[in-house]
Amino acid sequence: MGRRDDLIARYAEDLRDKCGIEPDMDLLRKVTIACGPAIYDADAATIAAGQPHELETVRRNFLIKKLGLTDTPALSEALDAAIETYGQSERNKYRVVVYYMLTRHFGKESVYT
């Protein structure tokens, strides 16, 4: 297994153990690949959920640009719900895991086909 496969396994473990979600491994792999080299950088691979500008970046760059959603309060609500599901006290909130949950929440799996 390569480094990316190791990370995908880690993300799947977080989804199962910390979020109570059984991941669709094909979708998880596609979300991981779409994140590109950011998954290998410790800072870029995680989301600082306590920093409003970080959440704004996820909302703007992922939800609106990548998933093609309309800017409404539902975006922030879904992001807050994903962070809550992951666990507020969880120090490392992997970007891929949060993106996966948001993709499933909004039914935007087709973005990755």
C-alpha cells in the first residue's frame, strides 16, 4: 500500500470510529484524490474548526465552488453539523473526512464521477 492508501484507511477509520458512518470507499477514494497534495501537508490536511476564516474557506471553496451549491445559511449549518459529528473536541479533523460528510449530506456524489 502507498502513502495515499494509508491515509484513505485512516480517513475510513475516522468515519467509522469517530463519526459513526460506514464509508463508501469508492467515494472516499475520489474525495481524497480530489484534495490533491494537500493531504500530505499536516496543516492543509486538517480543518481548524475553531477558526471562522477556515470554515469560511471550506464553505466558499468547497461547498460553493467544488460542489456547485448556492450560498445559503444551509451551507454553514451543514458544515457545523459535520464538525459536530466529527466531535468538537477532536483535535485533528481531516479535511477529506469533512468533505466526504458534506458531499454525502448534499447528495453531490456525482461531482466525483
